[in-house]
Amino acid sequence: MTHNTLFNYRPIGILASPYSRRIDAPHQSTVVAGTESGAFATATLELQEWLDERVIQDLNGFERVWLIFAFHLSEGWRSSVKPPRGGPKRGVLATRSPHRPNSIGLSAVELVKIEGRTLHLRGVDLLDGTPVLDIKPYVPYADAFPDARAGWIDELDAALGRHSAPGPRKPR
């Protein structure tokens, strides 16, 4: 395999979300302060027809899942970006900017219920129509590191308060 190998992915589903514009969606799924409702958004993900329904067999019982998705509205990327919480420009790979060399995102969301081929989700920060590439169960013992250092974000937390984050941007 060469270092320039291209990969093609086919969405397993398209997310139906209440957020139609980037300025409406929260920057993180767990930060809803400043959103129109101030509540965690609900969404649905229906599996594409080419998938056998058995792919979600045994997913019931998981409280959270990881959604791996494409930032389908991203318009290119830059090496450094200005984070929404302020401060200087940061290297894009040290941020969660949607404008990345490969426009792939990751979001941990609550799995409310499964009905047939449809997953009902809460706490989404994805736009309506987002192509979901994969789902993985959230496993607390493997996925949670509450004492992990978070680099420059720890510095902002010390200055602005832990978990401070802006709400959606206001329209220009």
C-alpha cells in the first residue's frame, strides 16, 4: 500500500436532525447552552437498504454509541484554525474543527431506542443530512478517561471555567 492510497466509503445511513444550518448546531453534542431550545437534540438514523438489519443486533442495551460521519458541508481546510472558545490559532489536528484534511467526524450520542432499522438518538451535534459512515458502541471502561490531560483546552478551562463552550454562532 502506498502512502497516497485513497479510500471510498459508503454511508450506512443519513442522519435526520433538527439542525439544518451550522450556526444552529452546538459545537459539541454535550454542550447545548445557547441553542434555541437549550435541550439535547433528538435525531434518527435509518440504516441504508443495502445493510442487513442484523448489523445492529445486540446494540440495544448500550446507552451511548459513537457516530463516525462525514462533514459533508465542509469547504476545505487550513493547517491552523481559531477555536470557537477563543485564544490563538491552533493546529487543526489539535482541534475538533469540521474543516480537516479528511472531513471525518466522531460524536458520542445517546442511543434512546431502536425500532426496526431506525436508531433514535439524543444529544446530537450533527446537521440534517449528515452521512454516517459507521457506528461503534460506547464502552465506558475503554472509552472514558476522565483524568486525561487536554493540552491547551485545560488552560482555557482554568481561565474560563471547566467545560465552558460557546453556543451556536449568531447569523451574520
